[in-house]
Amino acid sequence: MSSGCRDCRTCTKSLLGRTARKALYVVTLSWLVKPVFLRNCPQCGHVMRRHRRRTDGSFQD
């Protein structure tokens, strides 16, 4: 038995097409969510947790 209808473009899309669409959604969602929920460095734009810190918590230069 088929999992979707035979006349629907989404249901009849190939596996590669469905995978590409899902990957596009994930990339777009991560691109939109990252700046909102993660702190970024004002100089380089990378996530702050990737920066090295000293034992007192200040950033290494």
C-alpha cells in the first residue's frame, strides 16, 4: 500500500528530492535560529563557546 496519494507532487517526489528539501529546511532553520539563541563574537561572528578563555574567564588574545 502506498504511503501517499498518487496525484500529489509532494507524495510522488523522488527520495533524492525529499532528502534535498529536508536538508534545505534544516540548513535554513539553523541559519535563522543560530543568531537568536547563541551568542556570537562581534569581531569574527563565530559562536562564543568556540573562543579560548583563561582560568579567570577572560578571553585569550
